Amino acid sequence: MFNSKILKVMPYVLGALIAVLIIVMIIVKTGGKQESDATELKSENTVSGDTVSESTASESTLSDDNEADETKQSSGQVAALFSDTSGMPDELPEPDDGAVSQELPDKGTPDTGTTEPAPVDDGAAEGDSSEADDMTTPEPTPTPTPIPVQIEFEAKDDYIETKNDVNLRIGPSTDTDVFANLKTGKRLKRTGYNEKWTRIVYDGTECYIYTPLVTGVFDEPTGDGNAAGSASTGTATLTQGVGTPNGHIICIDPGHQTNGNNEKEPLGPGSSEMKAKVSSGTSGNTTGHPEYKLNLTVSLKLRDELVARGYTVVMTRETNDVNISNAERAKIAADAGAQAFIRIHANSATDTGVNGVETICMTNENEFNAELYSSSRKLSDSVLNHVVSSTGAKKRYVWETDTMTGINWAEGPVTILEMGYMSNKDEEEKLLDDNYQNKIVLGIADGIDEFFK
Ligand SMILES: [Zn+2]
């Protein structure tokens, strides 16, 4: 009785055992398949990783792959287990032979390729892109990077100026892209220094200049556009944002420069008549103080005064050692959309008795920009009158002439202010006086205010 009962049950027990064995085999097979897929992936990745070359690099890709594959595998296994277990409960309660034998081929087919590789393939597809990321992000250990090496910078919080035309680069290496190209004499905020590279801030962006191309150390931005959060145009420096903006753009051109440039340029657009690009100017009869320096001193004061009054100011230069032709200066004003182009000069005459203030604009028959005559004449009158009244200097006149390159190339109202005669002893002394310069500046600013009324 007992035996026969066992015998009766035996087939079921055997059936169940066989079913369990089959399931175990399926699971084992599944795992094996994934492993081979994983190794395929690995070799693929190493191949792509070869572009990085170097044994260390491929090593790192390998180790990375291992990590990546591990996660992939485990997720693949999880997926496989899920699909298996979802099948298992169905299988177990059904000890039917037929059911078991039917399930075998069912399990077998997906095994060979369709369902199973799917999660692994997904992983591979994701892996292809995410691994590229993985390779850069969690990879602090191997550092065979051929690109810029980390450079130590001494922290700085001051200003420097560009010594030449310089490239601002996005990294401390000539292999990096050029962010901007700046002309000589551009003042910039410095945040870091080392012998080779200087880190500066330009237009809100940290850039690098080759240190030998940097000069001077300043505490002040000197109203430099970048320090004040504005942009620059060519050689010009744009300053704004101190006073309440009044919407007017002024270009100030401090006449001359340290060294004149006798190369020639057309007297006006399309002109065959050529004139020296820029002369070196005059100098004080008594002191020998050069006009270009005086012009810059007054121009910088004027810039600050105008900015305080809400004007946006573009400077053709803010240092003396530049090389900007008169036509180029006019172009800077035009490019900036200046509504008044104020050119600051001082005069001289062989007759040392001559003194006084005058302004200059084009004639109403100018062949290049006669249409600017009436506005330029108005600007010239206004500036002349106000400078005379603020300084008490002798009023000479508005000289109308078409011989000035920087006027002929102008595309907006323009005037040259001849502040006084450096050949006259008394006037030279005044011109070099700080208070008198301030009076000139107030006069010019008042004249500009009136021009826009
Ligand atoms: Zn001059």
C-alpha cells in the first residue's frame, strides 16, 4: 500500500525534478549568453577607446567598461530574472509533462536571440553614448590628457593693460581657441598670474593672455568698459552705466599718439588724395609737454564727466602708445554709432602771442559728408561757446575745412576742439593745470548737453 502510493507519486516527483532541472539550465544558459554579449561589448568599446590610444588610456577604458558592463549585466540579469520568474510561477503549479516540454522550445527560442539580447542591446545603445560621458566624468584616476595641463595661477585682483595686439584665449595654451583679439592699451581685470599666462576677465568671461604681452598693474579700471560691465569696439573702449543713461553715444578721440604714422591714407572715402595717417602733434613751448598726452588727460576727464551725465562713451584710445589713423578713429566713432564725435586737440602757432579756443568742422560743400555740415557746425558752435564761457579763454572761431581726414570720414556730427595754444606761454601753463582742464571738460560737456537739447 505504502509502496504503491510512492510508486504512484514517483512520476510526479520525477516530472517536477525534471522541470526544475530544465529551469535551472535555462537560467544558466541565459547568464552565459549575457556574458558573451558583455565581452563583445567590451571589445567594441576598447576599439572605440583606441582613438584615445596609449596603453593607460585603453586600460582605463577597459576598467571603465568593466564597471559599466557590470551595471549593464546586473540590470540585464534583473530583466532576465524578471522575465524568467514571470514564467516560473506559471510553470511550477503546472506539473504537466506536456506543459514542460512545450515550454522548452518557447524558452529556447527567445534565448537564442530575440527577447534576451534586447535588454542587453538597449544597454549597449545607451552605453555607447553614456559611456562616452562616463569616460570623462568618473575618471579622475588616469590622467593621460594631451590637452592643457592644469596651470597654477597666483590669485590677483587688479588691472593690467595689453602691451600689443593680443589674443584672448579660452585656455592657458596656444592650442585653445581665441575668444577675442584686443589692440594695445586695453585695460582688463586680472584674476590670476603666472609667468606664462595671465588670467583676465573680458566681457564677463575668464580668458588668458600670454603674460609677456601684458603690461602695467593698476588698482583702477580707469572706467574701462569691461570693468564697468560694458563691451568694447575695436580699439575703442566703451564706458557706460554710471549716470542715468540718457541714450546718447559720444565718441571721444584724444588727438595724436606717442609716435605719428606717416603712412598715407585717403583724405576721405574714395578719395585719391592721400594724407599721413596720424601726426605726432605739437608740444608745449616752455615745458615740452607733448600734445598727445595733454589730449588724453583731458579726454579721460571728459569721458568720466560724460559718463556721469549718463552718456555712453566710446574712446578711440585710452593710452598713448597706440597706432590708430585718423580715418580709423572716425571709423571707430561710426561703428559705435556715435551721435557726436569729439576730437580733442591743442594748437600751436609760430606767433607765440596767438591764443584762444577754436573748433573745426567740414564746410557745407564737403565732397564726402556735406550732409553732416549743419549738425557738425551746431556741435562746433555749442562746444566752442561753452568752453569759452567755462574757461574765460579767448573765443576764436569755428574753422570750416575739408582737409581733416578724421572729419571727412565721419558718419555723424563731428567737431575738433583746439583747446588752446601750447605755443603761448600763458595758455600752455593753463592747459597743463588740473583745474583749468576741469573747466575745459565742463565746457565741452555743457556744449554736448546743449547740442542734444
Ligand atoms: Zn593736434
